[in-house]
Amino acid sequence: MSEASTDRVADRPAEVTDPLLWDLAAAVADAHQPDDERVCASPSCAGAAWPCAAWNNAQAGLSAARTPRQPAAPRQSAGSPQSASRPGAGQPGAGRAGAAGEPGTAAVRTDARSLAATAA
């Protein structure tokens, strides 16, 4: 780890919720500082006026790294009540094509007819 990255870790505010994003955004912001003529000193900006797009994006990253994370929405499992309410759900072969009379066969035939009708 370089000395500069160690300094960033020590300077990281306590309210940072995404340390990786903070460290990356801080590194970009450090690399895109203005020179005496208010031009971005980074070679990747090739003399762009400061604040450059990279510096602005780094500031957005620093702000986002402080934003509390939202809890993820709960996922529906395969055995959830919602999926069990569909006809044939949970039965072997449901939703798959099979021999005549097996669950899922009628849906396949209907889809084939609708594809043929659209192609005509």
C-alpha cells in the first residue's frame, strides 16, 4: 500500500458507509487537482479547465460513499405463496413442454400458434 493511500484511510470520515468507493473517489480527486492557471493537472484531461469531469465525478463518489445504504428488497423464493397460487406451480413438469397431457404442454402449443400467426 502506498503512503498516499494510507493517508486517505486515516483521513476517511467516520460517516463513510462505502470505504472502497471513498478511497477510489479520493484517489481520482487527488489526481485531478488544478494547476496555477486553473487547468486540470492530470495528463488524462489534456489541459481541460478545472473542475474537470473526472473531479466532479469524484466529488459525487465521495458524497455517495457517505450515503447510508438502503436495505435490499426481500427476494421471492421458489416456494413462496405467490408462486404457489399459479395453476400447476410446484408440480413436476409445470411450465415445461412434455408429451400430450403433461402439465405445460397446452401453453407451449398456444405459444406456437401465436408465433405462427404473427409470422403470417
